[in-house]
Amino acid sequence: MYLPPAFRLDTLADQHGVIQRHPFATLITRSGESIVANHLPFMIDTSRGDKGVLRAHVARANPLWRTHPRDTEALVIFAGVDHYITPSWYATKRESGKVVPTWNYVAVHAYGPLQVFEDAKWLREQVGALTALHEAKSIARNVEPWDVTDAPETFIAAQLKAIVGIEVPITRIEGKVKASQNRPEADREGVVDGLEAQGTDRARRMASLVACPQATSATIGSDGKDG
């Protein structure tokens, strides 16, 4: 991805933070002479390898696990908060009029070989961990989280036969936070005020990034919601 120095997110912990808060990603693989995109929820195991390992699963009927050459590089794209930025918020507009719109955003690109798993134990562990993670995030406090063991064993066994696991050990990772760092301070202040006036969670989160572009994983999408 194009990475001007001002927009680089280089700290591995911050890159992992984006992945953990925005786990629904786009997986780019190959199929013959073409490229293919699939949209999947990923988990990251930060304890494995130098940069972590991404894990997911797909329907067995999905051809990606058969058509992508084994152990060749795939790309997983994680998109964080984004927002349109109108030049009407810039002080420079009033001073010279020499301004144009832009789009601020957060993104992480993770590269690595695509590995396939059909083992029932691996799949059960993956599905159980993925379910537990998102049930804990999504369920109301007065509702019991759903667990894989809540369903009949024979039913789960049949479901596991219908999916295939994938891993992407990360060999290369890039992060980008484009948050008006290239604008003068007065323009950034105008962007913060304009975003906050929008009144949406998404706009407030981007305003926080513009106000503090040296963001950490605690700042980038603090609640994982796009509002």
C-alpha cells in the first residue's frame, strides 16, 4: 500500500490492535490468472511467529482453499475507522481557497502464505474460540452467551465437515493511519470541530485520531464500532 511517512503505523502492537478491533477482513487470493476476494472474520494469535498468525475458516464449497496455490502469499486487508473530510472545515479554505476534499482512514495489510486445515480438532478449536470471542463482545449482559457445546454434538460434527480452516502466518505487515497529519494545525483543528459536530460515533473516533495522529492501539477504534 502507498505509505507516505506521515501516515505510517509501524508499531506491531498498534497494527495488531487494528486487527483485533476490526476482525472482519478481506482475504485476497489467487485463482489461476485471476485474483479473488473473500470477506471473513479473522482471529490473530499474537503469540506465534514474529508477527502473529491469522486464523479463519471458509465453507468447504468455497473454491478459494483449492484454487490458491498452497503456501503462496495471500493478502488480508483490515479496515478501521474512516470518514470523508470536507475542505469546508479547513482554515485554508477561508485564507486562499486552495483546498480539496479527502478521505481519512485506518488500514492494515497483512501478508503471508495461505495454509489449509481440514482436521476436525483444529476446526472445533477455531470455531469455539471465534464464537467465544464475539459472543463476549456482542451479547447483552443479561443474556447467556452461546457456546458451541449448546448445540447437539452430531449437528456440530456435521457442520465442521462443511468448513475448511485457513491460517496466514504473517511474514509482512503494513499499517496506515491517514488522519490529516499533512494539514496545518489550524486545518486539523477545523477538521476536529467539524467531525465532532457530526455527532456520530464514527465521526468522534476520527476526530480523536486527527487530534492525536500519533495514535496507539488504545486510540484506534477504541470500541470496534463504526457507528
